[in-house]
Amino acid sequence: MKNFPQLLVLAFCILFISKAGQAQGFDDPLAYMNAISDPQHEMDQKYMAYMSAAGHGRRARKVEKLRQQTLQSISDTRYKIIALPLYKGDNTYRKSTIDYIQFCYSVFNEDYAKIVNMEEIAEQSVDQMQAYLLLQEKTDQKLNDAAARMNQAEKDFASKYNIKLIQEKSEFGDKIETASKLTDYTNKIFIIYFKCNWEDGQLTKAMNNKKITEAEQARNALISYANEGLQALTADSLRSFKGDPAMAQQCKQSLQFYKKTAEKDIPKMLDFYLKEENFQKIKKAMDLKGNKTQADVDAYNKAVAQLNAGVNEYNQLNDTVNKNRTQMVNDWEKNEKTFTDLHMPYYKK
């Protein structure tokens, strides 16, 4: 995203004249710069409002109306710049601005539309979620690169016409910068959590269908994701955001739950499935046997008793795991929202 510093400008070889006094003739290059930068600032404010709403709601589709409003603002800004005359026959700054605004329109009209569409399927797999977050990252980078080119065009125009630019960050610029950094941070933490959450879902699905081999594969993958994530969270860049470690700590607790469940609880549950499968074999053999001895009956009754005991243990463990999982997911979602609401700048336009 573009960093929007407040520009304090001093003109050399000319008298400083206010924007209002220079609104028509544009003999003053400073007035011409203001005529171009002011509509851009209005466009940037609309974008910040969209980003703020998306950040607090996380779902891009929920703020689709704001995206459409941003598109309209970008289009209006473009027409305002097109309507401006060349500055003393020089079209470089004006053209650079028009190109930048058109590029922004393309990004919001096409790239952000893809983000909205991908959101619907992102949670279906780890690969799709990573592709979704990567698209967000690439889209932000495209805007960053375009903003850098626009900033250079501003500097070139100022240098050509002896205008000194003194850049100081404004409150608005700080909000834009914070929003960008926060999105990058939360996305990195989120994908660590999502990998485990998704794999746990695959594990649960396999166990519900009593597919032991698939469950064991998912269990091992979950342990791998948890270990990988716990290691990633030790990086300085992920320990905290502006000194706040809450999201990283919540992610760590979630991964520790997944790791413990996969390493200690799931093997006991899978062991019960094996015992249940073995009992069915014993029962089938017993049913097919014509003359049953007392030893056969005793062995069968013992198997029944062991299975019943196993059922009780399984049900208790399964109930505990499910309750703890639900609590963990609720804690994650609550803390993620609290963290984002705390750090994402609120902005309405």
C-alpha cells in the first residue's frame, strides 16, 4: 500500500500563494501539484475506509459495497485529473498520475474481485488458503510498487520546477502504514493456525468414517504442522505486533492443543477402533461356529466385556476432546477478533 505522507512544500523563485488563489490559472507549480494531489487524497481516504472495514470484518464479501464505492471514487478522481490542463505544455506529471489512478482502478476492479471470489473456497484446503493469502500479498505489493512510481513522479515534477518537498507523516499516513503491517502480521499467524485447524478437520472426518489408515496419516500431518508452526512462532517477527503478543500466544496455545491431541488422545481412540474391528471378527467367527464349547463362550463374553469397557473409555475421551476443541476454536476466534479490532485503525469516509 501507499505510504501517504503529508507534503509540506516551499516554492523557490516565486511567491507562496494559497491553493484557493491559484485554483484557475495554475501558473504556480505548487498549485498545480495541489490540484492533482487533493483528488488523490480523497480517493485514498475511500480506500482506507474499505481496508479498515475489511480488516475489522475479515470477510471481503461483507464489505463489497465499500469496494464498489472505492471504484467509483477512483473513477471520479481520474476524470478530475484528466480535466486538468497540461502544466506549461508539460504532461509528464499529469500522465503519470492518470496512469497510476487507472492502475488502481484495475487492481480494485479485477484483483480485489478475485480476492472476494476466492474467499468462498479458501477454507477448502491449505493450498487454496495459501493461494488466497498470496493473492492478497501480491495485490498489496502491486499497489506499493505503483505508489512508489507515483511518488517518484511527484518528486521529479517538484525538482523540475524548484519545489522543495518536506515530507512528514500524517495521522492518515500512519493509519495506512499500520493497516498494511497488521494485515501482513495477522495473515502470517493465521495460516499457521489454519494448517492445523484444517488438518484436524480431516482427521475428525476420517475418524467419523472409521478410516483408520487415513486417520493415522492425518494425525501425523497434524503433528508435523503443529511442530512446524510452534517453531515459526519463535521468530522475532511473529512474537508480537507493536509489543502485543496476544495473537501469537493464542496461536501457540491452539497448536499445543492440536499437538497434544494428536500425540496422546487420538492413538487411544484409534486403538479402540482396532479393538472394535477385532471384536467383529470374533463375533463373525462365533456366529459361524456350529458346536460352541464353554471355552468359546467364555472367550466371546470376555471380548464383549472388553469392548464395552472400551466403549465407555472412548466416549469419555471423545467427549473431552470435542469439548476442548470447541473451547479452543472459540478462544482463537474471539482473541483474533479482539486483537484485530484493537490494532486495525478505524476509519470512515
